[in-house]
Amino acid sequence: MGLLSLAIWTPIAFGVVLLALGRDDQVRAVRWIALVGAVVSLLVTLPLYTQFDLSTAAMQFVETRHWIETFNINYHLGIDGISVWFILLTAFINLIVVIAGWEVITSRVNQYMGAFLILSGLMIGVFCALDGMLFYVFFEATLIPMYLIIGIWGGPNKIYAAFKFFLYTLLGSLLMLVALIYLYVTSGGSFDLLTWHKLPLGQTAQTLLFFAFLAAFAVKVPMWPVHTWLPDVHVEAPTGGSAVLAAIMLKLGAYGFLRFSLPVTPDAAHEWAGLMIGLSLAAVIYVGLVTLVQTDMKKLVAYSSVAHMGFVTLGFFLFNDLGVAGGIVQMVSHGFVSAAMFLGIGVLYDRVHSREISAYGGVVNTMPKFAVFAMLFAMANAGLPGTAGFVGEWMVILAALKVNFWVGMAAASALIFGASYTLWMVKRVYLGPVTNDHVRHMKDINAREFFFLSLLAIAILFMGLYPLPITEVMDVSVAELLKHVAITKLN
Amino acid sequence: MIDKISLIAVYPEIILLVMACVILLFDLSVKSRTRTATFVLSMLTLAVVAAIQANYALSGQTIYAFGNMVVSDVMGNWLKCFATLSVMVSLVYGRHYAAERDMLRGGEIFSLSLFSLMGMFVMISGNNLLVLYMGVELLTLSSYALVALRRDYILSVEAAMKYFVLGALASGFLLYGMSMLYGATGTLNIQEALAAIQSGQLKHQVLVFGLVFIVAGLAFKLGVVPFHMWIPDVYQGAPTAITLMIGGAPKLAAFAVMIRILVEGLMPLSADWQQMLMLLAIGSLAIGNLAAIAQTNLKRMLAYSTISHMGFVLIGMMSGAVSGQPEATANAYGSAMFYVISYVLTTLVSFGIILLLSRDGFESEEISDFAGLNQRSPLYAAIMAVCLFSLAGIPPMIGFYAKLAVLQALVASGGTLQIVLAVFAVMMSLIGAFYYLRVVKVMYFDVPSSTSGPITSPFEVRAMLSVNGALLLVLGIVPGGLMALCANAVMQMLAT
């Protein structure tokens, strides 16, 4: 079994064991097995980075096996510089989420932990799949555990949120399914992604395929104006669900752009780049303004996620290496930062059971240790230099300036909004005098919370101060991708 | 006159017929309420028949017997094997339910289901219009009686009446169409009819006239719009154990009859019947999915969902006969066959769970009866969830690959119209996802209601359900074997 298979199936195997363990009378054992599972799953992904060959853009750690011979569908895995970090990020966030849910989740613990472990394996599968149908299977299968996570452990309006999440994303991906089948038929019976990259396609076909992919990926990212599911879902999802959703699941859509939309339909991508840049800027500016007026902390972070993901899609459709690389860096950094923000809100929510900004005030007086972490995460969310949030946004803004001054200008304005809504929230929640009794009786974070928050803090600072390990692995792959996208596929 | 070869081809049918009579007599001496002895004997019979059929199918031979009246080929033998297994599973699931409702008295349920299976066998292996018709009648007559088995239950009797009246009408359609065909071609034999039509000397109008009636009759048996009216009433009204029996295996037989008549016999008219099937498919997908949303009764909801799934089967059926591409043709019919088999497998689970949760005086057929199942029994909630996700076509359940195969055949068969239809089909399955998810929601997110008691079903039901449910997932993870089996079976059928 190859390393990639191991990375996919280890968490899934642990998850299945947890589901089989049954009821809530062995909670301790369940938690420890989940923890061991998450740690082992993270460890098996580490060699993917340490053994990664920086000099080639070709797929590495490739595994190929026949899966469904009737349709020539293969179990074809492989990663390049674009995908390798997402696998590590997924395994890392999964571990954090398991620790974060340790005492918080008290009902049906085995199903909670099992769902997250299985979900993590499936998402790693999306990042490794080099077969269109394998990609789709993993991509779709992630909906099931997430639907259950939101619906079982979510807030008061969880059912509405779970349905909205499932049906909204299914709508997009079903159109992609038709596109995949069309590509299969056109390519003469192959679901191989790398074959599709070389497949010549006419203008109309490319445009239709591009929009079919856009339906799937734009909903997932989510891009303005199909972002409306995200705030509703984030508000109702349990803390761990929000963290995984923001940190990893949104990246599945953005990753899809890099694997499908750009290389399979390059001409359509160029033709519609203006539209994509427009939508991205709308996400950055308009959603940035919407974020300002939010009164619910989770909703605020959810909207700011949409704005941050706007940078990602903006970077991709500038078609220069700084933009694409910046977009990918932004994806990784947003993975850390958004997870940290949601888990921080979770820490507050566990104590006061409210997400309203107005329910807090002066938290720094009662929870000084936590306030330091919260401050750091907020600064990263606002894109302060020295934190992870800065690197990607700066790269994308620079790339945008190269292409068009006004696009760069508009993108840069987002930094102002980002600083405004984040700092204003920090002021209202943490600073000032203690406003009510709930806050007065809050206990500061315990060792477990300190542990996982500091893991995230280290990751965010490290990436902000020394982003080279992240950027150097993707250089060759991004250059190769852009070279490929520049060549027309029209015949 | 009857040679040895001919006998070999119908050994399973002979065993079934003999044993159905033997079981009827044997049951007179059985006094227990649960009829364990009769049940075991029926199971043994079915197991032997299934083994013989699998053996025939694996041998890969095609035998025409009794003067070309019947054919025993790979596709037919596999379908018969799966139909037998499906009846076995139905009996396992349904026995305690039937016993609690006093439906086992006289043991007719066993012999009637054997007779209905016999009817399916004749439908699957008939090579002559009249033989096929007799198979259809044997199946449906046994089904009418099965639906009415609970004499004191008014809904069942009503369902049986509806089923009978509409079924008789449909049989009339079918027979009328067959007689038109006979009048035009001068033969009842399928191959001879094919040859006569291929000669090009027959009047197209007469043939199409007959074809319309045949398609209408088949559409009724399959339960597709606009001939679907009986499905919701019969599914809901019939005792659940019987719903399982008429909703499962007979679909395999109905598929086989379509293949025998439309593909083997009327292939030159494919341009005509493909259009008809397309309209039926569009209607079924739309009405089946939309009407299912409004249902609060799970059996009725599953009935409407059946209609939409048969729409997908028809999409597979109408995507064959691509000019000059025999492989694409085999691919399309193979995908339809795969769809039917995976649908039957899933249906067994969905009704099996209803049977599992029902007990004396409690039908457990309202969606609200499933409230909080996850808290009461995580295993069966998980099995039902797998089943519903499979019906909704979410990977990695088997139902997804069925949809994939059918849509792939559709897109491969042509141009823009087919792609538009594929988009329409996936949009309809999005609507479908909504009502399946609603049941998952009830099971996982709601709290158990006070009416829900402990699960009292016997061990064999629980074990069988677990295996059955696991198969949906396992076959979803490794669907290659079953897909190849279907493709090969259809390939051989087309080759001979």
C-alpha cells in the first residue's frame, strides 16, 4: 500500500472502528482511540512532505490500480506541489478538531469522532485523486459525514442548515457529474485527469464544461453570489464542523479550479477570466462590507471566509505565477486562521453559550491567556505582516497590480475592511470593562485548550515568518500549470 | 419429442413448480404459527434453484429449447438467480411480520411466492410472445392473491382490487399489441418476428401500432408515468412483506421482458420505441420525484421513488441501439440491467427496515415512526441511511454507480438533446435527494417518539439486513465485478 493510500485509509479505518464501538458508555476509550487515530493519520502524511521531490512538476507517490474496468475507472492517486500541503493541513486540522471536541461533545461521542476521521480521509482522497470519477466519489462522499455532523450536533436551526448545505452543494456537483461523463465520452473512454488535460476541446464545449465545473466549485468555495449557504451553515454547525468546513472543505472547491477548470478548459478560463475576477472582487469588497455589520461572531468569521476565499479565486484567474501561488498560499493560511478563529469562538461559546458579540465585553479581564491567542488569530485574520494571513493576500495583491492597477487597488482595499471588522469585533468582545455576569464568571482556558490553541498559533506564526517551505514546493508545479494553461486547446 | 437439452434448460422451473405444489400440501401438516418447517423447505428449494441458475450462468451457454419457445442464456440466468435470491430475502424479512398478522395460515404465502417466481422465470426466459405473456399473467395473478392475503384488512383488499382491475387492463393492452404484431409478422417467435421486420416488407404503420400497445402494457407492469397510478396505492395498501415481494424481484423480470421484446424482437423499430421510452422516462423522473416530496407515509414515498428509478432504467433502455456501435449498445443495456439489480438490492433494505421495526399491531410505515432511530439502534439507522443515500445516488453507495452508468450511456448515445436530458435527470435526482435526506433527518436529528418500542424481530432478519445493508456499501466501493457481469451478460445476449 502506498503512502497516499495510507493517508486516505488510516483515518477512515479508525473512524469505522469508532462507529462500530457503539454507545456512549465507553466514552474514554472512544476519545483515546480517536486521538490515536488522528495522530497516526497525521504521522503517515509527514513522509509526503519529507520525501517530496522539489525539482519536478510530475505527479509523485503515484498509485494506479484498476477499479471499475467496465468504465475504465482507475484508482489513480498522485500529488504534486499544489496538493501536498493540503493533505498535511487536513490531517493537522483533523487532529486539532479531535482535541477540541474532547470534553465538549458528550452525546454520541463515537459517531462524532468517527464522522470527523472518515471525513478527513475522504478529503485527503479529493486532494490525491487523479481520476475524474475517483475525485467525484470522494468529493461527494464528504457531504454525508458533514450533513450528519451539522444535523446531529448543530445549533437550534441545524436542520435548515444541514439541508441547505447538502442540497446547495449537491446541485453544483451534479452538473459537474454530467461534465465528467461528457469528458469521458469525448476522450474516447477515459476518466484519467492527466489525459483530459491534453484533450483538445472546441470553444462551445469548453465554455459549457467551464460553467459546469464553475457550478460545482463556485458553490463550494463559495464565490459571490452563491455564498449564501455558508453563513447559515457556519452559524448552526458545531465548532469542529465549522472549523473543518472553513479550513478544508472550502479548499476542495478552490482546488477543483486548479485541477479541472484551468487545465481542462484553458481557453474558456481565459475568456471568462474577467467574470471570475469581477466575482472575486465582489466577494472581497461587497462581502467585506457585509461582514462589518454582523452581530454574530460565527457569521462574521463566515463572511470573512468568503472575502478571504475571494483572494484565492482572484489569484487563480490572474494567470501569473505570483497570483496562482498566492492563491494557494492563501488557501493554506486561511485553513489555519479560519480554523483558529472558529475554535476560539468555540472556546467562548462553551462558557457562555452565545455567539452574539453583544453578549461579551471585557473578556481579557477574566481570560487573559485566551485573549492573547484570540488577539493573535484576529491579527492573522486581518492580514497583519508576520502572520500567515499576510503572505497570500500580499502575493495576490502584488500579482493583481502587475495585471491591472485598478484590480490591485480594489483587492488591496479589502485589507482595510479586514482590519476594520476584525479589530472592531476584538474591541467589542475582549477589550473594555467586564460588561455582564456571564463574562465575570468565565474561567480561563485549561491545559487542553491551551495545547490546541498554541499548536495553531505556532503554525500561524511560522507560516507568517517563514513561508518558504510552503512556497518552494509549489513553484515548479505552478509554473508547469501556467505553461499548460497558456497553450490553447482549440483545434 | 422433448429432448434432454430442452429439459436441462427448464430444470429450475420444473423444480419450482413441483416444490410449490409439494409445499402447499406439506403445509397442511404444519401447525406452528410461524410455519418454520414450511419456511425452511421453501428456503431450501429456492437455494437449490438459485445455485442451479448461477451454475448455468457461469457455464456461459445459450440454449434454445422446446422448439425455440424458451431460451436459457447468461443474462436470463443471472436475472433468474438474482430474482430467486430476492424472493428468499423477502421471505426472510417478511415471515415474522406475516405471522404476526395471521397471514401464514394455510402457507399460501410460500407457494404463491414460488408461483410468482415461476412467472418471473417464464418472463425472463420466454422467447415467444405468448410464453412471455403467460409469464406475465402467472406473476401478476400470484401477486393479486398475495396482496389480498390479509383478508380482514380493508386497505389490502382495496389495493388488490385496484391492482387487479388495472393489471387486467394492462394485460389486455399487452395482448392486443402482441396480436397486432402477430398479424403483421405472422409469427409469435421473437427471432422470426425480428427477421420478418428486418426484411423490410412489412407495413411500418401496423408494426408501430402494435408497438404502442406493447410499450404501454410493459410501462404499466414496470410502473412508469403515465401508467403509474397503481403503484402508490398498491405499495401502501399491500402488507409490507408483500410490498417487498412485488417491489423487488418483479422489476428484474419486467426488465427482461423489455429486453426480449423490444431489443431482441423489435430492434429495427428502435427509433420509434426509444422516443416512447424517452417520454415515459421524462414523465417518471418528474412526477415520481415531485410527488414523493409530499408523502408522509414511507411506503408511499418509496413507491413514488420507485417510479422515478424506473425512469432511470428507461433512460438506459433508450440509450442503446447507437448506429454501428455494438459496444455502446451493450453498454447501455448493461447499465440498465445494473441499475435494476442495484435498485432491487436497495429496495430490499428499505422495506426490510420497515419490516424490522414493525411489530404486532404497529406497522412502522409512517416517516415519523423512524424518529430518533439512531438513538434506539445506531446499526439499523446506519443501514437505512446507507440505503437512502444509495437511492439518492450519493457515492460511495451502489446507487451512484447505477446512475453514473445510465447517464454515461445516455451521453454516449448522442448529441445535445441527450446532454440536456442528462442535466434534467440529475436535477430531478437533486429533488430526490431532498426527500431521502428528510428520512435521514428524522432518523438522526429528531428525538424518538413515545410510540417507538423495542425491536422484536428475530435474529435471521437482523443478520440478513446487516449483510444486505453492507452489500450496498461494499458493492459501492468495488462495483466493478457486478458491472462487468451485467455488461458481459448483455453482450452475449446481443451476440446470439
